[in-house]
Amino acid sequence: MKSLGTGERKILRTYGLAGEQGMWRKITDQQSRELYRDLDLVADNKKKRLEWIGHVARMDQGWTVKKIFECRLEDSRIIGRPSLR
């Protein structure tokens, strides 16, 4: 999520150019936040994940995605470094 936010800010800084009296210039992070207040990729991504989980939770039991979502792992892995014989 951190790298997604960083990439978003970089794109907005680079391509979010401000035009004043025919002169184009790059804008700062603060100016881009003011201009693009509603655009937040990280928050939108989290919202879409929650919507998808709700959709899967309401699915019928026959769907493979629902089975995977509700599966429980039976085997447990030994934690730590493997023994050297």
C-alpha cells in the first residue's frame, strides 16, 4: 500500500501540471492533494477489497471461491530452521 501511495503521488506530481497564464509548471505534493482531494488509490483499493469480501461471503456454497474463502488448513508446518540431519 505504501508503494502504491508513493507511485500515485509521483504520477500526480509529474502529470498534474498546473497551467497559469500559459505557463506550465510541476506542482508540489500539497498542491496535488488540494487539487485531487477525492483521488486516493489506497483508500479505493481497501474499499474494493471489502466489497469483494462481502460479495464472496454472500455467495452460494457451491462456488469454488466460496469454498476457498471458508477453507481451514489442517496441516501445520514446523516453525524454525530445519534440522541438519
